Amino acid sequence: MIQRTAASILVSSWTASAFQPTSLLHQRGRILNSLRQNPISSHHYFNTRRKNILAMNHDPSFCEKCGTAMKLQIPPGDERQRHVCQNETCGHISYQNPKVVVGAICTYLDKVLLCQRAIEPCKGKWGYPQGYLEIGETSRQGAARETREEAGVIFSPEKCQLLALYNLAGMQIQTIYRVELDSDTAFEAGHESSDVKFMTWEDIPWDDLAFATVHWGLEHAFAMKDEKKPIVQERTKVVTEDGLWKVQEG
């Protein structure tokens, strides 16, 4: 299950949403009105915002090898800024790369398995089992592990069918599978879930789902439920030059 705070930012844009308090929306309105009156400040604000969003991978302050302070610079022979250890005898370069998230939309006949989140972000919201891929496992194995950990449901990774790929601002790559289970009787909430249920498609709490990607995945799973082999949905959410989110297909 996704636990890092950045995950909630990745899947909810800076617009009205179920996850934003009214005070934040009022603050947003005041900021945008001010920026419209000052184009120079507006350009600087949105460029800074875009850089901040893209830097939300918990960049390292100290070297993981020797503990010396890191500095953002372009290493010799490279073309991008990296976090470089300032200890000349070490010189370790920390490469920050997108995280891989795996998930499984598990169904049994006309029901789908959903978990209610017991942790932040989006505590109390619903979603299918998902989380970060671990070293040493395939994406199908990771999806099966997350399902076992969060919902107590066990299935063979070989049963997974690729359903969707979501690219979130170069920060996450989400690989979502679908799995038809043999029954809907063996399940138990893990420590990251406060409740686990098999729901009919009509009973899914669409207005109470944890992330936009959960909404995308469930909608696509429903559209593909009668297909023997699903069409893989590809969707990308990027940060534009003005610091806002944009969703595009593919």
C-alpha cells in the first residue's frame, strides 16, 4: 500500500477535490488572483512550483555511503543535475528514479475486492490492493504480495492479466493487473486496511475512493470485465510548465 505523503499529491490536482479543505481552495483563489495581476511573479511562481513537484522524491541530504553532505550538480559526462557526495574520496552519485507501484483488481463473478485504508494518505478512503514493488520480485509477484498483505487474499501471480499502466509525472509508474478469484470467502484486513469487502460494481463508493488512479483502474476494469483479454489502458499525468497537472492518454 502506498504510504508516502507525496502519493496523495500525485493523484489530486491543485483544484477542487474531495481531499482539499475549503480553506485551501480559498487560499488558491487569492494566490491566482494575485498572480494574474503580476505576470513576472506568476512565471516565477509556476516554474518554482513545477520544480518543487518534480523534486518530491525525498531527495537525499547526506551520502548513503559515507554520510557527507550531498550537493545538486551536473557530474562529469552527465547532462542532468544529480545529488553528488562532496567527499572527494567517495564522490557517490545518488540517482533518483521513479518508483514502481503494483496493484491488483481482484474480482469474483460480479464482485470486486476493495480495501479501506487505515493509514495516510487518504485514510478511510477505499481502493484496490497496491503498493511499491520490492527488490527481487516481479510485478505480478508484487501485486499478489500486496493483495495478501492488505486483504488476506491469496492467488497465483501467473493468473494476473495486465490491465493498466499509469505514468505519474515521472515520479511513479503504476502497473495494475486484474485477477479472477476462485471464491469470495477467504479475506482478512491487514494492518494497513481498516476494512476489506467484496462489493458489486454498483456498490463501489465512487465518491470515496483514495486516488484518481483507483478511479481510473476500476472504471477500466468494469469496461473490460466481459473481455477475455483486456485492452491495456495507458494514461499519463504530467506537470505542465505553469506548474499545473495535465492528464493525457498514452
